[in-house]
Amino acid sequence: MKISEILSSNILHLSFEVFPPKTRSGFNSVKAATEEIAKLRPSFMSVTYGAGGGTSKYTLEIAKNIKHEYNVPMLAHLTCVSSTRETVQQRIGAMKDAGIQNVMALRGDIPEELRDADRSGWDYRYAVDLVRELKESGGDFCIGGACYPEIHPESLDQKDDIKRLKEKVDAGCDFLTTQMFFDNNLLYNFLYKIREAGITVPVIPGIMPITNANQLERAIKLSGSFVPQRFKSLVDRFGSDPAAMKQAGIAYATDQIIDLYANGLTNVHVYSMNKPEVAAKIQDNLSDIIKK
């Protein structure tokens, strides 16, 4: 099933994100964790893609397994930065052969050793280049794109960020998924601005349950997200107690999701980080709301 079909209904949906192993030795444990999440019967699951395509094979293996064994719609990530057109076309072909209908088109993080390199000759410099490639590939893909409720770290300002986002949507994105955020008001403000700019595709809020204090530091470094005082106080109070921090982090994420549903958003994507117990607890907290 295509994600666009899921998003077109008014039913409340909850989806989860998982990531593939970095090496073959870790494949079985990751596979088991993703299967436990699949057993929760989410509306769909997404599988990330390692920097530079290093985990592309495992991304596809995880996606195929969940799709065929658990009949959960899958969204496979695909990045393009520093890749050749031939390599990307091969990966698109592999997705077609695997029956993957949904692709998250991402630029991807630029490898450390290439950050100062001349990128003018690269086949793909931005995610919009990959979106166009997918549209021209002959595959009947439902294409997703990423967006930042605050601002992309490399953008000049939010106006410039939204301009580039519209280019990506106009090139063929069917829906958008946000980077993590911890203040829902930032999302509501962002949605108003992009609708004013003519971006009308569905936007799925991405929520990251922070279950340990170190995870917060990494999340902020990755996304540059604003952390409200309410959440800072939570980490200050419970951060040194792993069990309490986990419970508090799940409660905070659940509260965010409830507020999103209450304000008319029908789809929420949870960055569950291969943690079945976190995914299960959030879904259980929402069981009567999403009828699971």
C-alpha cells in the first residue's frame, strides 16, 4: 500500500521508524527488534539508510522482510549525496524488484572527508535531484521528503528553507515528514507558513521519544531542535535515573502526540530507534485514541 493512500483517510495513524544494522553480524538482532515493532501493526514503518549508502543492502532486506512476513506497508529511505547516477539507479532498480512502493528521498549527510570538497560535479547535490530521478525512473513510487519545522541547518533562513522545500514538492514529493521537534507550537507555525507558500501535500510530524539524557544531546546536535524549559526540567529531574527518564520521556512524547491529534493532525511518525518496548508503550498509551 502507498503511504499516500494511508494519509488520505481521516483515521488516526501511528507509524514507526527503524534503522538497519551497520554490519552483517548485527543483522539478526536488528531484524528481531524490527519484527517486534511490526507485530504492533503500525500504519506503516520506515527503514533508514546509512550515510553514503553503507547500509543500503540491509535497508532493503529489513523492508522486504517486514513487508512480506508481516504485511506492514514499508517506506524505504534512499540518500543520494556523493553517489553516482549509476549507483542510485541500481538501488532504485533493487527497490522496484523488491516491490517497494514508498521511498523517502533524502540528500543524506555529507561524509566528513567530503565536506570541503568541490560539489559542482556531483550527480546529486540536493534531495530535489533524487526526487526527479525517482519520478523519471519508471517506477510507480510514492515519494516522501523531509522538512524542518524550525530550519534546515544549512539554510540561510526559514524563508529560503521553505522556498527549497516547495521546489522539492513541485518536483514530485507526495508527502513530507518532519525532523524531530519538542515544542508543538513550532510545528503549527511551520504548517501555517508552508500552506501560505502553496505547499499542500500531507505533512507527518516526526516525534522522538527521549529515553535517556545522552540521547537528548545527540538529538539536539543532529537536528538543532529548540528544547523548551518544560522538557529541560524533565531531563534535569530524571536524567540520572534511567528507569524514571525512560518513563518520563515516553510520557512527554505521548503528550505531544495527543496534542497533535487533538489539533487535527491524523498521522504521527515515531522515531522508535529499534526499541520495541518504547514503541509498544506509546501505542498502548494511545490505544483508545487510535483504537489499537
